[in-house]
Amino acid sequence: MDDIATLKNVQLFASLGAADVQTLRAAMGEQRFVPGQVIIRSGEPGDRFYIITEGRVQFVSADADGNEVVVGDAGAGGFFGELSMLTGEPRTVRVRALDAVRTLTLGRDDLHGFLRSHPEAAISVLTEIARRLHKTDSMLRNSTSRNVNDIADDKATFGQRIADAVAAKMGSWTFIIVQSVLLAIWVTLNCLAWVFHWDPYPFILLNLALSFQSAYAAPIIMMSQNRSSDKDRLAAEIDHQVNVKAEIKTGQIISRLDDLERGMHALHQEHMSMLRGGGGQAAAS
């Protein structure tokens, strides 16, 4: 297995020369994982940076309700574990092997030293972190947005479904037109029929039928309106939950970016100090 060629295909190490890549490989360890094995657990301290040489891994997080959310995956040439290595915070996602996985690992001190001496790689790390955070935030926001109609329909009883159907039919032009045609036929036949008048003017039977219809239609429509009000309250509650979760997640992202900025600033200062120290020693000699 040509680990040198694999490392050269990783974006972080693309700018390195052959000698630098060999030196980096010498500082790396090797770990293998079987399919389904958890490589990183959320909440544990971060002490290793992983580069995948074989297989695929899956990144899993949890939304605000505790539900498992797959936020991405990576294959050969991908890397993970860099965020907690830079911030010093516990791991934020769980990483598990989808199949047989082989990784090269780098310790915290070795990673920091590499980033100090290779600013292009540091920028690549920041770019990848920002991309993953953006994707994770989008997926978590979508996972918290529930469809109010689906929730209400799942909880609706048989009677409530009938009430909604009746209210929908009675509140349509189809119902108005059909009822108008039936009333016109009723009145016409009772006024013009030569032999049989089953409901002569003033159409007492017709008024009784319409009264029965009104007596039952009013409470059925009220039932449907009550369900509509419940839907509105549920929608407002879900909107509030989404806003709160989005605000919390946005604050977490901002906090992580601030930590990254401070960490990269510290690395930059150390790198500049090393350069100034080297220049001073060269001048003295």
C-alpha cells in the first residue's frame, strides 16, 4: 500500500514535497476498524487526527430532540477529527466505519506543528470545517421542522376527519351549485306539477329539511374550525421551537468559529515568532 501517494492525494498535503510527505508519514500511526465499529464518540476528548486510506466512514450527530442524524460520510483521502484537535473541546459527532477502514493518525502536537509550518494546509482545514458546520447546521434545522398538517392528521380521530370532509364540501362552489339546482327543482315541481304537490307553497317540508341541515352543519363546521385553530396553535409552537433551536445552534457555530479563530491566531503568532527567531539567529551568525 502506497501511503505516500495516498497522502499526496489529500488536499491538506497536496503542496508538500516528497521529502516532507515522507517525514509526515513517519510521524503517523496506523489504525484499522471493522464495519460498524465506532471510531470516535461524541463527547470524548480529541487526541488524534485521522486520514482515511481505505474504506468509508459515516458522521452521525443528534438534533435537539435527541434523534440520530447522519450529517455526512467520507472515503479514501478524507479526514476527520480536526475540529476538537484545534479547539481543545470534546468531540461533537460520532464517527463509525461503514466497511473495513484503515486510517493514518496524527497526534495533536504533530498536527499543530504541521499547521504552523504550512499555512496553506491550515486554510484548507478551516475551509473543510466551515463546510461541515454549514452542512450540519442546515440538516439539523431541517430535521426540527415538522409538517403541521402531518402531525394534525396523525392525531385526528375518525369523527374529526368526517367533520373536515363535510366542512370542505359545504364550503365549496360545488355544494352551492348542487343545492341551488335541487332547490330550484323542488320549488318548480311543487308550483307547476299538475297532479301531485308533495310540498305546496310556502314549502314547509323544504324549510324543515333546510333547518335540519343547518342544525347539523353548524356544529360540524365548528368542529372543523376548532381543529383549524389547534393546527394554528401547533404551527406557532413548532415555529417557536425551530427559532429557539436555530438560535442555539447559531450561537454554538459562532462560538466554535471564535475558538477556531483564536486557535489559528495563536498558531500564526507562534509561527511568526519562530520565523523572527530563525532570522535573528541567521543575522547573528
